[in-house]
Amino acid sequence: MDFTRDESQDAVAEVVVSLLERESARDIALWPVVAESGLLAVPLPERFGGDDMGLLEVSAMLTELATDAAQTPALVTLGFGVLPLRALGVPDEVAEQVFPAVAEGGVITAALHEPGSPFTVKPETSAVSDGVTVRVTGTKVAVPYADTARWILVPTDSGIALVDGAAAGITRTPSPSSDGVPEFSLRFDGVEAPAAHLLPDGIAELQRFALASIGAVADGLLKGVVALTAEHVRTREQFGRPLAQFQAVAQEIADVYVVSRTLSVAAASAVWALAQEDRSTEHAERVDDDLEVLAYTVAAELPKAMQQCHHLHGGLGVDMTHPLHRYYSQAKDIARWLGGASFRLDRLGVRCSSN
């Protein structure tokens, strides 16, 4: 295995870096610029004007965006939306509706969680088909960008339903998030979708791409905050000396760096494994093992590392004009989406005991 970025991944990363150097926005105002740059076309099929790339290139994009803590719908649109849809395969009539809209900046999101059940594997949400129409009923929680999403991927007891975000019967209740990104609990009351929009047996694959993409974002967030904190302790003086010259400070930033490198390896391994075309049972087991390790590492270590960096910044870290809060808040939301460290440790333990 070789986790080194190839030319296509480097090219995507360079476009992101160049864009962030030119643009000052780091919130939703950056989204139209991302669309205009052509980055959203990276994973789209060539027949829709895309570059026909995959998870490796999208992960490079997500990591670079997160390194500067940019808060855009790139994670949900590409990681929760386009990549799973392409992996599962969608009918031409669906592809012709969805993919061109994404290239123009349309948002896709996924309703991955149900009350008390993060990344639920046995959804209670139902999808009942009458031949030409599917009716979706159920409750989902913690759905980001559900107010502006053109399409919502909804895991159900019959597969994944691709629901029009403007469909009748969807009730949106705002829920709080740390980073201020719009997030909602959704109630589907017999929401109708064409039968072709129900993709059977795709929940596991959707969750795999979602976990891998979250890992890529977590990797970027921690890389970015380590660089930010290292520069702070190098230049900030206390008692006439840079903070970095104090042994306790040096040890603390070194600890965070070790966590960052560990998370980076876990993310690279999981993304690389999922991106391979091997469809054997053995490889699928390896992919799921890597993803569970990644999910636990993110949930358990990312918030603690952010807290350490916050501590090293002192009072400056609570200043809203300082960028640290953008990293910390995104890290808290990601850990919450994953279900927390205890939940992820339980999931990892189940895999260990079953093997």
C-alpha cells in the first residue's frame, strides 16, 4: 500500500490552496466560489462535465478545505452525496437530475442518524413502494444543510431514498450546532419520491463514504490547528521568552502533533482501502475495520487535541476574531455526529470480538 498523493490528488489540493489564498470567506459565502472553480465537478461523471475522479481526490479536497477550517457544504455534498451515489449506481434519469445540479453548486445532504441511534444500521424510517412511487415516513436528526439541500439521502428499512429537498411532507426543526452550520431534525410524513429514487442495500456503503470523508476533514482540522498553535507559541512571549521555549508548552504541542500524525495515518489508511476496487469479503472486512478505528480516533482524540490547543492559546482562544474557534467548533460537531467516543469504542469492540 502507498498512501502518497498522486498527481491528480496534488492538483486538486493545489486548486484548493490557491482558492483559499485568494478568497477571505471561510463560511457559506465561499461555496459559490468553490462551485465556480470547478472543484465540485471533480467526482462527477465526464458526461456531465466532470473529471470522473474518486474518493482519493475528494479526500484531498476536503482535507485542504478543513486545514483552513472552511465551513462549506463540501463534506455533505461530495462525501455524503455524490461519492455514495456513484458507488451505488443510479438510473440515468436520476443522474441527469442530480449531478448537473451539483456542478452548479447544488447541495446534497444525508440523514444518517435517528433519535438515539447515530449512523443507524437498522433504520426505523420506512419506505413503502406502490410500484411507481415511494412514500417515506420517519424521523431523522442532526441533518446538516437540510434547509438548502436540493436532495436528501434518507436511509430507510428498504434502502436509501433520494428525496427532493422541496418535497411536501418534510417538517424541519432547527437543532443547535457548535459551528453555526444549519442543522435540523427532519420528520418525513409520507414524503413521495419516484420509485427509481429508492436505492436498495446501500446503507453500509453510504456510511463507509461518510466515515471516510469525515476522517479526511478531521485530518485537515487537526493539521491546521497544530500549525496555528505552533506559530502562536513560537511568536507569543511570556516573561520575555517565546512560549515554545517553556518545557511544558513544548511537551504539550508535541503531544498534539503525535495525535495529528496518528489521525492522519488512520484517515489515509481508511480512505486508501475504501478507494480500492477489490470487492472481496476479506477486503470489505479490512475497510470496515479501518473505518471503525478511524471513527474512534476522531471521536476520542480530536476534541481533546483541540482542547489542548485552546489551552495553549490562553485567553486569545476565546476571541471570536481569532480563527481557533472555527477549528474547535467543527471538531465538536464531527465528534457528535459520530456518536461520541464511548459509542465508537463499543462499535470497534464488537468488530474485534466478532473477528
